[in-house]
Amino acid sequence: MNKNVLVTGGAGYIGSHACKALREAGFVPVTFDNCSTGWAEAVKFGPLERGDLLDRARLDEVFAQYQPIAVMHFAALSQVGESMQEPGRYWRDNVTGALNLAEAAVAAGCLDFVFSSTCATYGDQDNVVLDENSQQLPINAYGASKRAIEDILSDFEAAYGLRSVIFRYFNVAGADPDAEVGEFHQPETHLIPLMLDAIDGKRDALTIFGTDYDTPDGTCIRDYVHVCDLVDAHVLGLKWLKDGKDSRVFNLGTGDGFSVRQVISHSHAVTNRDVPYVEGARRAGDCTKLVSGSTRAVAELGWEPKRSNLQAMIKDAWRWHQKTEAHYKA
Ligand code: UFG
């Protein structure tokens, strides 16, 4: 039986971990990636088909060649700060790209779709428990582009029967404990890898973006989830659809929030090294606090986050970070 799953963005950080999890679950992950922010070397668990989501003919070709039983859609621009400076790219690449993909999937009769959305769709809602029924009020173009894709999927279900599992991620961190794949962005913008770089002198001190937020220590609070736990949820989401269950939205977070200063102190504890940092201005588009208030994924999907404690995530990221030969070519 065909076990092909089309993984867009399979050369990226989360997509490459998803490919490993799919492979281990008996599927064949077929990566579709233009390698603009991902790395061909990260595609280790199935074939790589180079292509751009804006190229509909190329998408049709790959659907025809592999006849995937489902799509997992990770490919996207995903930097909050950048999305505020270049919103057009976010609307074009993320929304038009996903629209092309959804249309190609429908045309190929591939009607199960797992989508990587984000807690950034909720925006900055003070004192609101963020569960799947919370209002989606994004404050940056990145979150807005992901919310738009959720709307596309809902309309495509009504019109064409394209069923979806939508995951709204909180902050993804850590790396494969075997260090076969890991997080490596060029340029890097994420807190934990930047901090590890600063710890071992690969770059200047970390800048804390804003120390005047309305939080106990003045820095932003995030809910960090281990990338391996996150991709395990995707495999469960795929099985959910294959079992014929209804489309569903799931938050993926632990419910524990950590401030930037707390992440720094946990990193010190894990690495036993000082974290050089300076205090800087706020970054446009940043929410004060994003913490999941839902256990739906645990209750309904049977998701068991096993590695999502902050020190374990930093430890796995540090292992990957130190295995420099494992890093992809810049
Ligand atoms: N931060 C710093 N200094 C840095 C980098 C980050 O202080 O050099 C702070 C940010 O201001 C933020 C926190 O660390 O408060 C986390 O920032 P990241 O850039 O690591 O992550 P974001 O929260 O901006 O974004 C990430 C993903 C998005 C996702 C979002 C949900 O990149 O895809 O989490 O919160 F939508």
C-alpha cells in the first residue's frame, strides 16, 4: 500500500524532524522544498523534490509522481520580526503558496491535510486562556498569514471535502536527541540557538528584546515545546485523519510559560557557561505572553509530550549545537 506523505518544508527545522518521525512510523516522507531557508542535507529520511509552492505545475507533477495519501504542510516564512518589515512576502509566499498546495491536493484527490499553524494567530490577549476556541487576533503579518490559511482550509473542506488537522504551535525548541537533524537557520533569529551561539562565542552577546513588558521580570513569556514531541503530534494527526475523524484544531504547547530571562538562566544551568547578553528595545510584532491553555491534544489525540521540559530542550539543542560537523553547509 502507498505510504507516501508529501511534506512541504521537509528540509527545514520542523519538517526534517517530521520526516524522521514519519519514517519511524512506517510512512515515506516525500519532501517538497525550494531549499530557500531549508537544507538539502537535512532531507535524510525520504526523497527530496525541489520545487516552489508558487509553481503550481511543479506541484501537480510531484502529486502525480508520488500520489501521496496526505499532505503535511510546513513550508513557510516564519519570522515574526521580518513579517513586519516585509509583509508582502509573507502574504504571497505563505498564503498563495498554501492556496496552490490546497488546490493541487484537491485536484490530485489527496484530501487529508495536516497544517502547521501558530499561536501567533491569537495575538496579544491579556488574561485570556489561549485554547482552540480563543479569538484569533494576530498582531503581526506572520500570524495573519497563517490565520488566512486556516480560513482557506475551512472553505476547501466545505467545497471539496479537504479534511485538515491544524496545529497551532507555541515556541518550538530542541533538536533530535540523536543529532541527525536540528535547528539551523540562516540568518538565525530564534532565542535558544542565538543564546547557544553567544555562549560559545560564535556571535556577539544576545540582545534581550524588551525589558519593559508587563510580566514579572519585564521580558516576554513563551511556552516552549520540544520539536520531537511536536512532530509526534503530527503523526497522530495524520492517523486521526486516516481513521476518518473530523477536521480538528489542536494547540501544541505545554501550558508552562518561561520569560526570556528564565530561558537564559536555564541555559546557564544546562551548559554551565555564562550567557553574555545586553538589554535592548522591543522587537516589532512580539506578543507579551503566549502560553497554551489547552490539553485537547493530550485528551483527544493521545499526545504525550515526553521531552518538553525547558532544560531537556536546551540540552538537546546544545548537543546538536556542539556537533558542529552535523550542521548544514551555510
Ligand atoms: N528574543 C530575544 N532576543 C533574540 C531573539 C528572541 O529577546 O535575539 C525573544 C523574543 O522577543 C521573544 C522570545 O525571545 O520574546 C522568543 O523569540 P523567538 O524569535 O525565538 O520566537 P517567536 O516567539 O518570535 O516566534 C516563534 C516562531 C514563530 C511562532 C512563534 C509563536 O518563530 O513561528 O514562536 O510565539 F509563531
